[in-house]
Amino acid sequence: MIKAVAISAFGALAHEHRLQVFRMLIRKGPGGISAGDIAHRLGVPPSSLSFHLGQLERAGLIKSWRDQRRIIYAADIDGTRRVLTFLTEDCCDGHPEICGGLIAGNKARKGTPQRN
């Protein structure tokens, strides 16, 4: 991954509403959720949400498609994977297998309270 692409992704996530949206879309999985439902759940005005969704989409972290009259948004799993790979590819002085537990460790903590 090109460093500029990673910086764009991190910049997109460096805002409270965008981080909340991204985490919501990660939880929802590939089926996604409509923009209206996202706005309602987060209490964000649709005009503000549209801006934030655009930032996340341009950063390659989410994708969208039209479903009749609604626009559905979902996490772009491949884009997210590229960012995670960028973070861990040089892990532990050339021994990336040590970092294998980073993502697996999240599954073990599933029952613990999440921080916002």
C-alpha cells in the first residue's frame, strides 16, 4: 500500500462521526445499512453524514450502492484489509507471524465492553 493511501485512510478515521460510522459498518458486515438508518442511529443530520460517508468512501474504507431509492453503505473489507496489512507488514522486526494475534485477539475480547 502506498503511504499516501494509508494516510488518507487514517485521516478519514480521525473524526468522531466517521469513526462511529466505520465501526457500525464493520459490525453490519457485507449487507450494509442505508444512509438514512445510519443517520438515525447516530443522530447525525443527513447533510453532515453525506460529507462523512464521502470522506470514508474516497479513502477506500467503505463502498456504496443503490437499492431502489436508498443508498446502502458497507465496509470495504478489501480496503480495510489493505490498511491493516500496511500497519502490520513490518511487524516485530521482520517476523509478522508474531502479529497474527492482533486481529484474532479481538475475537477473544468480544464479550468485554467496547470503548467509544
